Amino acid sequence: MRHKIHNRKHRKYIKKDRENSKNTENTIENRKYRSPSIYQLGPKKETFGTLTKLTDEVCFQIVDEGKRSQTKSQTSDVIVYQVFGFEGKTLPYSLTIIDTPGFGDTRRIEHDILVTQGLLDLFRSADGVHEVNAVGLVMKSSENRLSDRLWYIFDSVMSLFGKGIEKNIVALITHSNGTNPENVLQALEAAEIKCARDEKNQKTSQETGPQKMNTTVEVLNERVRLTACIQNLQERIGFIEEKQTEIKQTEEALKKHEEEMKKNKNFTVEVDETYKDKKPIKGGMWGLVFYDGAVTCKVCEENCHYPGCTTAPSPQRCEILKDGRCTSCTRKCPVEDHVKEEKIYVTKTRRVKKTLEDMKKKYEDNLAEREKKSSLLENLKTEMNQLEADKTRWLEEAYQHVVNLEKIALKAHSISTYVHLDFLIEKMKEKGDAEKVQEL
């Protein structure tokens, strides 16, 4: 009896027995094998070992399902292998392996979003994986330093987990000749890779208790919220800067033509008016239950989670919603004010003609009665100050997401978050907050 083990692309988390397996596309696949003959270790999947005997009536064949680019040689999806049926065998226990998914190829940060989502779905699903005994970092025994690719992979993997998993991170050495892998240990030490150690402070793979994935799920959720918050922040600040340009144009027009406008009620000036519109995006249902689109707020007219909201079928299931309210939009609106669709808000400008009364009405609508008695120029200054206050408040909200990650994550900042931190640092510098700039 021969069975094939091969890599395929999958889009949905399901359980699947060998006898009734179907070629459904999934993000996470749960594969079960009885008395398997193959196990493998290694960054390039080159090392194989056998647990079968000549008398066993089963063998396994590794199948190459087509030539692939070397830059995309890593596994493309989150795959769970359930190995069991070893009663009375050399290794009398079952084993669940979560395959390291797709880190290190040319897709990098963009693909990490999908991988993170896949792991999040796996760890929080009722029939998923809720505890982990070990996180294996695989290196060849001949390596004396971490290559850029390996460093990136290790950095990405460690950034996924919560604090407490450090004692369960172990080095898995392949291509070993049985001697102590001093080169590898020194390389891990030099790179400051956190992992389990013995009483002599040496890295070890001794048995440790399993770690619950509760904190890890919160870390993954918080990373999604940080990303969504800063993506939305960039758009909101862009909108504010457009509004500030509009206010400056209005101020200049008033100073230049105020006397003419007072004498002639129908005298008009041209200014660039900023407004919100919606545009369609690519997306839609996939894998029967998943929905690639954007979560937007109808009240704030903002994109609360885009891009990156690839699986949640509705706003209620999106990671940015916490305790029934959005963690991304300006007013932190309830879930009822949000929609998931294949459209996003965009900022646009249009050239319009306005009279003095038009401008007064526009900038007095949101003012208190006493402020409405002020001059239009004073009201414009009030509006400008409010926009700056909003910008400061939003920057602080984004910073708090970073603080939260520091509290719960094994490694708060990974390569995938540096892009977002760069933007936050730039805006904090503009604000003049040297302390937060240094911390970031």
C-alpha cells in the first residue's frame, strides 16, 4: 500500500482523514497519518528518516508536484500534521506538527499577513491547536552564523508568540554528525535568539510543559490592530492635511477679498474642497466561508481594516473589534456602524466656488453658540487647532498599541512592524515628542 505526501495550496481549516480526503483549497489543512514512514527536518526539507520496517505493509513516496521558483520554495500555507498509531512502536506516542509556513521567500511582509491570519485562525478555532510543547528553530550543523533569511524567519516566528514561550523554543540541528554543534550555538548566542536553556545556561531541548496559546492569540490580535490602526492613521492624517490646506486657502481668500465679499453677497472665491468618496476594490468570498474585503465605518467614513482583512465574513469576526467596539476608527464606534464590503473610502478634492455665507455656514456648523459670534477667520483658526489636537490624540492611540505589544509579546517589534513604526516615528518627530521617538 503506497500513500503520497505532497504540498498543495489550501484555503480553509478542516480536519481530513486519509480515506475521505478531498482536494479543497485551504489556508490551514489538518492532515492525519497512521504509521507514517517519513519525517523530515531542515530549512530546505532535505533530511528524511524512516520509522518503518521491512515487514511493514506500507510505504510513503515524496511527490514533486511541479517545478517551483527557488525564491518560493518555502511552504505556502499553515499545515498541521497529526501523526499517530505508534502504540507498541519505537516511539509510542502521537505527534502534532505545525509546519512553518512560507517565511523567507520574496513575498515577505505581504505574505506574513496571511500566515499570521492562518495561525490566528488555528489557535482560536474550537477544534484547532490550543497549546504548544515546543517551537523548533531549524539550522544545519555546519552553519556558523544566521543568514539574513534565517534571521528573518526566526525574528518573524518569535514575534508571533506571547511571553512565556521562551522556555519552549528549542534549536533543531540537522545534518548532524553527532558532535556538539558549537558553531550553531555560538550563532544563536550572537543573534540573541531566545530559547530554552539548561542549568548551565546552555541551550537545551529538554522536555518542558506545554504553553497555552491564549497570550499568543492576543499577541496576534494586537499585531492586527496595530497594523490596522496605523494604516487608518495614515489615511486620517492625509485627510487632515488636505483639510488644513483647504482652511489655508480659505483664509487667504478672505484676507484678499473680504471687503468685496461684504459689499457683494454673491461675490465668490474658488477653493479646493476636501471630501470622502467610495471606490471598489478587488475581493470577494473564497473557501466557502472566508471573505476578502474591507471593514469600514459608516459614521466616521473610515477604512477600519484595509488592507489585510482577508478572512472575516463580517465585522463582528474581525480582529479590530474588541468588546463590541472598533479599536481603529476615530469615534470607536459599535460594530453595528460597520460593514464589510468590497469598497473603501478615499479622500478626494474638488474645485468649488463659495460665497462668504457658504464659508461661514461650513465652519460654524460644529461650533458652540458663543463661538459662532466670532469672526470667520477666528473660527478657521479654531478648526485648525482642533485638527491638530485630533492628530495628536490619534498618534497616542497608535503608540498605545505598541505599548500593549511590549507587555505581552515575546518579541514586540519584528521586521513586519518596522514599516509601521517608521511612520509613527516620523509623525512623533514632527510633534516634537523626543521621548516617544527614542522609545520607538
